[in-house]
Amino acid sequence: MDGSCKPRAAEFCRANCDEQVKTAARCPIEVEESLLCQRDTEKEIPCANVIPESCNRKYKAMDDCRSGKVAARSPDQIPSGGVSDDEPPSGWRRYDFAELGISLTLPPEVERSGAERAYRVTSSEAGVAYLVEGLPSTAAKPTDRSILATATGYFGPTCNQRMKLYGRFEKDDIIHVRVETQCKDGRAWYGMLHVYPGRTVITALNYQGKPEVAPPVDSFLYSFRAL
């Protein structure tokens, strides 16, 4: 950071060092993988204090370990033999959604739903629906206010009370924002808004109550690619 960024950016980075060191005491593998991934990206990204899309999965693993949501990995849990972190679960494959301008890995048998520019995959094993949908035209220059308005308009009053938007990061002209909510009828949503100038795409899991089997969330959400 000192060698690549402006002094203010390097100072901001250094201010987070104590927290990273504390986290590394509990989650050494997660911290190392996250920071090395960020170090090796284009220098403009860490200087801007945003997480590059390619490092999202590693950053989330570090954050989940730091919060105690998951246990720290031990060295014998690190994949060997050249297995990629991006390798999808068995049976999944990558789909191109040309009219939405995106690509995702999903379980097989993607089907169009009734809504225009909407796709749905239902996992019978976990009772989870994976949804990919283009939303109505949004602000040409997205702001926090316009992103919130898009989310509340999509989920509606029965789901907005417990809605959370967080984990925003940007790459190129796309703003990515994590979203989750619990609706009054017991349905849960867990996903991401991909906000372009003038349009938004949502990729989300939707399920009733608690899934019987924990769905592979990261393999879905972080497989996003712009076509």
C-alpha cells in the first residue's frame, strides 16, 4: 500500500492492521488467503478500499471466521492437488443469461418463470429456489437511496421490515450489494443486487423456514460474471 497508493489510502489500510492481527490469531488461514488475494489484484482496487470480485469468497470466509459463524480451518482442510475454490458443486454448471448480461453457476434444469427476464431453479433436496431476475429500470446514476428504493420495491411491505443491505463493493460500472430479509410469511431471501447504470439484476436464494440441507450459497452468489 505504501508503494502503490496515496498516503491517505495507506494510512487507512494501516488503521485496520490491529483488527487483522487479532483475527489472524483465531483464523490464520482465512486471513492469509484473503489478504494475499487482495494484494495480487490490480493496485487501484485495494487503494480504493474495496474488495475485488475475485476475492469475495475468501473475504467472506475470513469475515465468517472472525464473527464466529464458522470454525477456523486447519491446515489439513486446505484442498490439495490443484482443486480450485471456484469449482462448482457436483452436478452444477455455468449458465449464460444473455438477455440479462450475466453468467452464473447453478444446479441443473434452469426454467423460465412467469415474470419477464426471470429464471428459477428449485433444489428439491434443500427446498431452496435459486432466482435470477432483471428488475425494472432504475436510476441512471445509482445512489444508496436509489438502491434502497429498488430493493424495497422488489421485496414489498411484507418483507421490508427485516431487510438488510450490506457488503457493498464496486467493479467497473457495477455495484454489488448483499441483501437478506425474512418475510412475515416465513419466507427468507438471501442474495445480491447487481446494480448497473439504469438497471439492476438480483441473484437470490428463496426458501420457507430453514432449509433441510444448507445450500451452497457462495458457489451461487460469487460465481457472478458480467457477459
